[in-house]
Amino acid sequence: MSANSVESIEDRVAELIAQPLHPELFQPAGAVTQGQVLSAFGNVTVGLHKDVINALVTKVQGIKTDVRSWGLHQVRAKIVQHFNHCSPGGSFCTIGQVADYWKDNGTVEAAGKLWYACYGAFDDEPGWDVQLERTYMEMCDYTYRETADRKKGCFARTIGQRKTDILKMINRASGKTHRGLIRMKRLAEEIDEKNKFKKRKKGTTLGGFVKLDGQVKYDPEQVVNNVKHENDEKKVRKCCIKSF
């Protein structure tokens, strides 16, 4: 393949990516497929040379990899910040330090802090993933095309899933100690005819929010309250567990 041909392929892919992108350019889970890419770009791909199509798929996969990495960094930073907010005097700098704290502290207080950092604080910031999506797309000069059934875009969904990945990593850290499991979803035994359609209020769980030593330790309907705490003349968040 000549240098001019390579340049032509790169230019054509750049032209396609510069156009408003479909909100479902890729699926957050799994590898990017040629079928997904052709569907997302639609009629403009009709008649394209196979080398251009292959290069386009590779480019979309690269975009997905990049937003996953960027989103992971951003969500890690948010969780560390949230954890410090509910740890007066806290000086945690990395998500690894937060995971080590959970590994070494299988207590109600530690569970409350982790639940707040990974769930409750995000309740206080609705649309956080869409805001990060907007920041990323502006940084990369991407836009979405208008669609009739516009849902949350692939960038926001991919960024949002990074929180799940991080929480799994934090929970795994306690696997050889207290086997703590911070969670939001109810277990099957916590659901009955009276509560199965009940909606969760912000900052609360409908079931036990943590398992320690493999058992649910606390009653359903526990609430993690955010209260103000004075520390070094600065107001920070502190997590308190209220049992019912």
C-alpha cells in the first residue's frame, strides 16, 4: 500500500470521526465490532473500501479505550475525594489507599464511609457521568448527532461503568480479611411482595448495604446520612449510620 493510500485512509477516517457521532457509537461492554460501527455511521459507509472500514473500526476501538482510561482516572479521583470528605483529617491520595483501608477495617464506620464515597455522594451529584462525558467530548472536539430516541450516550455509559469496576476492586481487597462487600442492590431474600416495587430514596438503601464475613450484618432500610462536621475550621462530610 502506497504512502498516499495510507494518508487517504487516515484522512477519510478523520473526516468521518469529525462529523457528529451517533450516541451509540460503541457498546460500553465488549469489543467494538464492524457491524456496530457500520450501524452507527449509517449510509456514509456504503461503498467505502474495506481498508477504510477496518481503519474506522480500529479508530472507534481506540476512542473507546481512551475514554475508558480517562473515565477510570476521573471516577477514581471522585471516590478518593468523597472518601476524604467523610474522613475528617483524611489524607488519602489514591484509590489503592482507600482499598487498603477497607481491607484493614471491617467495621460499620468503615463500611459507611465506603458506601458514601462510592454511592451516596454520587446520589448528591445527579448527572455526574453526563457532565464528565461533556468534558471529555469538548476536550476531544466530539459531538453527538441528534436522534429521535436520544438516550444517555456511549461516553457517559462507559464512564459510569468505571465506578462499578472500581467498587469491585475495593471489595476484592477485603477477600482475605473480613470479606466485606459494599453494595447497593438487594439480595433475593430481601425482596418480598410488599417492597419489591419500592423506590430507593437518595442516600439510602432498601436492603443491607454491606456484608461482613460473608453475612449481611445490618437490617434493611438503613440510611447513610450526610452531616456537617467541623474539622480544622473546614466543613467536611461525615458518614453516620442510622439503624432502624
